[in-house]
Amino acid sequence: MLQFLSDLQQFTFLQYAILTGLLASIACGVMGTYVVARRITYIAGGIAHCVLGGMGAALYLQKVHGWSGLHPLYGALVAALLAAVIIGLVSLKARQREDTVIGALWAVGMAVGILFISQTPGYNENLMSYLFGNILMVSADQLWLILALDILVVAAGLIFYNQFQAVCFDEEFARLRGVPVEFFYLLLLCLTALTVVLLVSVVGVIMVIALLTLPVAIANFFVRTLWQIMILGTFLSMAFTSGGLVLSYRPNLPAGATIIILAGAVYLLVISVRCLLWRRN
């Protein structure tokens, strides 16, 4: 802990890592609340795994075809939004085939990403960092991009708070009140896609869903209203990302995996304590 705090004052990459975790946690707390309330974790999972396809394609174009300005996060952004729109439209128009499309996009997105990365000379080793995250390697440009996405996600999530709440809990009532449910559902999925892109830099493609849902799930045990869950979920996510960085630093463990293990351990602890208290009562 002391070593981490000492190095934090000296090394820019640690400062960027902390900032990235804190910024991503804000969007995670807001959008994670909607994802859990709407019960679309499986959709978010499909979007998350399509991200690898976009990142792999962007990396291939950057290194093989000389598109130097094309950062992998841009590819992730395009792939995530495209997957969100496809899944959302299928969900609205053909509910009985929704799970099949999500499964197909999930598998194809991962496969496309692996294929492009395998064809990028000298960059096969980056696959692990995309799958499990590498928060210690976030650059200043990435940090600004994450900040911009964060502002967009949080602003939209708060501005349309009432509409999203209606869509999450009572679609029929929302329609009766004149709320364009289909539009706000697609917007919710697109904002979820942006949040997924934010979290890819922190914990990677594989563990995005855990960080998107675990802090909110823990918050749900202690508070009830949607805005309270958002606030507590945000602070818990900040604690997990910062705590995971501290715990992983000295023994040189993967930061993304450590963050998720910490969040998962706290979640299991909370469930266990609640079960014990329930039995006693």
C-alpha cells in the first residue's frame, strides 16, 4: 500500500490508471443500474464480446495498412454501437430469436477479433490485454476519449432518467404516457455499448459484465431507489477499481482480474452475511 502511494506520486501511468478507473466507474454506476434493472445483462454480454472484433479490425488496419490515426478503441466503439443496434432491433421485432442473434454476435465478434489480431504481425501478444484489460497502459489520448464517452453516457443517463426508468420497469405504462419506448430502449443499449467500451480498458472484454453488474448488485442490497443505487454503485465501483490496482501492484498481478475478484469477494460476503442475518431472524 505504502509502495503504491509512493509510486503514485512519481509515475504518470499509475495516475492515468487511477483516473481511468474512477472515470469508468461513474458510467458503470449509472448504466449498470439500468442494465440490472432492465435485466439486459445478457445483451450487454453480447455487445461486450463484439468489441473484440472492432478492436482487432482497427489494430489490423493501423499496423498493416498504415491507418496510424485509427486507435483500437475507435474500432471498439463502432463495433459496440453496431452490435447494440442489431440486438435492439431484433429484440423489438423478433423476440423469439433474440437469444440466437446474441449468441451469434457474441461468437462471431470474438472470432473476428482473434482473426484480425492473428494477422497483425507482432501484435498477437495484445490479445490477452484486450481480453483481460490493461489499465496500466492507458495513454493520455485514451484518457481523454474515456472522459468524453463518460460525459456523454452520464449526461444522457441522467437527462433521460425518467424515461429510462419507465422503460426498465413498466413498458406498457410508458407507452400509455406517450413515451417512445422503442427509441429509448435502443438509446439505452447504445449507452450500454459506450459503457462497455469504457470498461474494456479497465478489465477487458471478458470481465466487463462483472464490473458493470457487481457493484450495482451489491448496492441493491442496501438502497432501493434507482438514483441511490446509481450513487452507491458508482462509489463501490471506484473502490473496487482503486483497491484492485493497489492489491495487484506489489505482487505484479493482472489488475483487471484482481479488480473483479475483489468485487466478487465483496458480493459473496454481502450475500453470506445477509443469509446469516435472515436465518437468525
